[in-house]
Amino acid sequence: MKAGRSRVALALLLVPGLLALTGCRDRVDLNDRAIVMAVGLDAADEPGRVEVSMAIAAPAGATGGGGAGNAGGGAGGAGGWRLIVRSSAGRTVEEATLGINPGIGRRVYTGSSALLAIGEDLARQGIRPWLDYFIRASDFPMKVWVVVTRGRARDLMAATSDESGFQVLDLQDAFEQVEPRQALTHNLRFWRFYDYLVAPHRDPWCAYVAALERNHLIEAVAVFSGDRLAGLLRDEEAAAFGLFLPGAFMSNVFVARPGPDAGEPGPGDSVAIRLKSVRKAVRVTSVAPRRLAINLRAEAIVTEGLPVTESPRAEAEIWQAKVTRAMEESVRRLVDRLRDWRADPLGFAETFRRIDPRLAEGWHDGWPDLEVDVTVELLFRTGLRGRGIGW
């Protein structure tokens, strides 16, 4: 009887302790959170420090508030809410984040972030130490889009637009579109970007954007060598880069200029094409000296531009040869550019590593001495529209 009472007393003492283990004491209600829509990283004025900016969704009546080390600002939007931009600098991203005061009495929550913007100056200095924080942060989503910004990332956070009200939200829509997938909008999410960043045989890349008045501009593809921004791919080089991306669809990419030979189109004519079913074959044809062979096979649907002639099939063959040569030249220029930068965002080193891991050692240093062969096989399909009949 005495032992039974002791067990009951012990149980009564343990029940309050067990209730305390549920973890509900430190919960934060959704209404008490400051929802972060985008995060920006910039090089701080003081060397060795980073500036973190956050675009925070807040009621329309909220203000930027005040606080030491913070910069307030905001952009209005529809639906009774706005974005408030808060910034703070620190020796680490965590220290800078703790210095951000939302100004609305709520705890910062980054789980709804859609964009991680990196200022160009910081990207050229090196980003690996600053991105490690987001891998460890429990509430930061790995699916956010990564971009490098012309100028400061903080300016993109505060930029407004005529479409959704905020340029950071417009960029999210541009990257998540299904079709057509352009080279400049076929971007990387954070988890893939960081995976390439730490991989020994591949370099990361992402979109390069500029915040304009009332609109954004996706200018180029930002290519990294290691964790530093190596350069920007624009125009035809960016289009050639898109050929190697999975599921990339492009239109008006390659323009073959007509020559003076008789029977060819007149000056100013060009062909608009959409590429589909792009097949890529990258292989090593020789080990000593190292030679990389790149073969692209693609189907091209001509959407417009073929002139009316008495021999439409012959005209198509002329343009097929011209576009094929233009594509080969663009890919060669792309490879030459990447070799100059000692950057490998397309993972060519993986081809060597699969044959012999020793061939991939010191890949970045050996890039300039690599011999590369490029061949393109292009198949034209029936035109959808044009200045005359199809074939």
C-alpha cells in the first residue's frame, strides 16, 4: 500500500515535467512573425563585414521604423500590404540578421523567402563564407532563386514595378515560368547553386539582374569560378550556354547574316527559330593530349523569316547551313570564354572524372590547355508562320 502511494506521488511529480517537454512554450504565432519575401547580401563599407537586407511584408500602415544600424524603406502594393526593407551589417550573416529590427514588433521569419540576391561587389570578393549560414538556418528555404545584382542587392529589395508592385516578386514569376525557357530565365535554386559551389568539379552560375525604374532587367548569366564571380555571359554566348541546360527552349537566339551570293536572302533578312529536343553529347576523345568533343543535335522549328522563293526547300537548306555554323561558332566562343575565366559551370570536368579521377585534378588550372572540338547537327522542321508559304 505504501509502495503504491509512492508511485502515485512520483507520477504526480513527473507530469508537470513531461508537459514542459512539449516545446510549446517558445512557439511564435504566425501573426507575430515578420514574413521575409527576399534576402539581399552586399559587401559592407568596412572590410570583412557583410550587409544583409530583407524585404519584409507588412501591413500598408506600417512604416520602416527606426533602429541603430538599420535602413528603412518601403514599396507600396495592392491588397493592403507593402514591403519594408531593413538592412544591417555585421561580421557574420547571423550577426547582421540579429541587427535587423523589422519595426513592427515581430520576429523575422525567412521561410517564405523567394529570392536571394547577391551584390556584384560581394560576388567578386567571394561568397562561400556568407552562404554557409543559410545552409544551417532551420527556417531558410533551399528552393529560393539566386541572382547576382548590378550594383547593390539592397536596391533590388526596395525596387517597385508596374506588374506585381515589387520587382523581387516579378523575378520569381519570370524564373518559375514553364515556357518558353530562355537562357537568362533558366536559373538555379539555392540548393543547386550551393551544391555546385562546394563541388570540386563544377562551378555555380545564376541570373544577373538590374533594378530599373518600375521594372527589372535580366541582363546576363553570372558565371563563378569557385566562389568568386568570374564574368558575365551576354547575347549569343548566353544563348549558347542555354543549349546545355536541361529543358531549355529558346527563340530568336541565333541570327545568321546573309551573304552576297546569288540566290540568298537580301540584306536584313533573318530567320527566327525555336529549338527543341536538344541532345548533348560531351565525351573525351583523347587522353594525351586531353581533347574534349562536344556534339549538339537539335530540331529547329522555323517560326518566321523565310522569304518567298521558287525553291523553298533549297532556301531552307541554305539557312540550315548558316544557322548550324552560327551555333557552332557561338558554342566555341562560349567555351573559349569559360576557359579564359577558368570556370566550368557546365560540368565538363565530370566527363574526365568518370574516365579517370586523376584527369580531373587541377581542372581549373588545366582548362586553358584543353583542346575542344564542337559539332552541331541541326534539323529544320516545317515553318509555323512567315512571309510566304512553308515547306
